[in-house]
Amino acid sequence: MSYSASRNDVKQLTQQIENLAKQVTVKLDAGEDFLPLANELVRNSSTLTFALGEVYAVEQLGGSKKVSAKVVKSSSNTQTNRNYHNLRDTATGRFRSKV
């Protein structure tokens, strides 16, 4: 799977962010629930940061190379997390020895 963000993608994201910011402002003024819109605004802002970095990197390379993205599968092995949790000393908040 190959995808590369373009300047048009960045422009679309900035337009979405602007619209969401206006909607959040309207909800705040009306005393309505603004949290779902605010969460979407933060998500789009984070996406914009990565898209801007990607556009910058591609432009620095002169567009000669394509950036490829790989789908990462989440680990189904949760035993590792349980092991770390079981080794935590609750009194100090630090890891303890296995013994």
C-alpha cells in the first residue's frame, strides 16, 4: 500500500480544521456539548502535523522517492502486558524483581 500526502490534502485538512473550530466556538457560545467536535478537531490537527511533515519530507527529496505506508497489525499477545503489570510494585509504582 503506497500513499503520499500532497499539498491539496493539507489544504483540505486545514479547511476541515477551520470549520471544526468555528463549530466548536458556536457550541461553546450556545452552551451545548462541544466535546465530540473538539475531539475531532484535535484528531484532525494531529493528522495535519504528520501530513505537513510528509509533504515537507517528499519535497526535500525532490519528489524522486515515494513514501510507502504499511498496515501494522495489533499484537494479539496480551500476555506481555500482564507480565509487566504483575511485576509492578504497587507501593512504589516501580517494577520489582520476579523473585
